[in-house]
Amino acid sequence: MTADDPNTGDLRHMDLAFKLAEEALSVGEVPVGCVLVFEHEVIGQGRNFVNESKNATRHAELVAIDQVVTKWVTEKGLGKDLEEVFSKCELYVTVEPCIMCAGALKQLRIPMIVYGAANERFGGCGSVLDVFSVGKEEEKESFQPKVIKGVRAEEAVELLKQFYKGENPNAPVLKQKRKK
């Protein structure tokens, strides 16, 4: 895979996704970073923001999507063109989108998803459930994004290992790790 291979997208965008994942790790979030690209331009980026916001839906993908909506609707006044924008985006994320996020990507019809590590507990792009293959028959046939798996997976796994060595500050007292 090269950075300019049309079958894999521009993998240089994964550099930014990993930078965002490292930022998430530095503030005690699960280290996931995400970048949305439209016509070779980054138009949205996000990192996990769940612990800081105390909102379980603030995953990197949804943060990036919200940034695009704000930029295109609020700043540019292009609300009716938003569907077309998403239908031409590429999404780069360090970890396979969970089922919730994959559902959002399906609704937005994002045609290409590039991810690093598989999400063996909650993966929505095939590890646990292929969200794009469920639903009405006409929906299954009408939209199947290109999903590119395993890009820099080892690096993503190492970030996750670093996070899980620590402690979740929001865990109930009974669930917190005991110091050895």
C-alpha cells in the first residue's frame, strides 16, 4: 500500500488520525483518532471525548462528523449539500468503528472506511457485526462501502495496550483496579 494508491485512499491521513489518538491517550481517553476527508481535504477530525464529556456517544467518528456538520451547515450554509458531501468522503480511523459509529457511517453513506486495529468487542465493520450487511434487502444492495482493514494495526493496538494499563477515572469504586 502506498500513500497514493487509489484503492487504499491517501494513507497519510492516518498520520493525523494517530496524532489524535495519542492526544486522546494523553488525557485519559481510549486512544482512537478519526479523520474525514472530502476531495483530498481534511474537513473533520475527532478523537474520543467520552470520559471528559461523560457522554458515551462522543466517539472519535461522531466528533468528526459533528465538526463537518458545523462547518458545512453553520459556517458555509450548505445544509442541503451535506448528504452529497458525506457520500464523497473517506474516513480514516485508528480502530474499527463500533456498531453505533458504523451505523452512523451507514446512514451518511460514507463510501470508504480505512481503519487500523480490529475491534473484537464492539466492531461494526465485520469483527462483531457487519452493520452494512444488515437491514432490508434493498438497503444491503444499495450501499456497501469499501472497507480497508488493518492499516497500522499494530501501532493502534500498542496505543490501546497503553490505555488499558491505566485506570478509568470514571469507573465505580468497586470496579476500579486495585493497586498491587
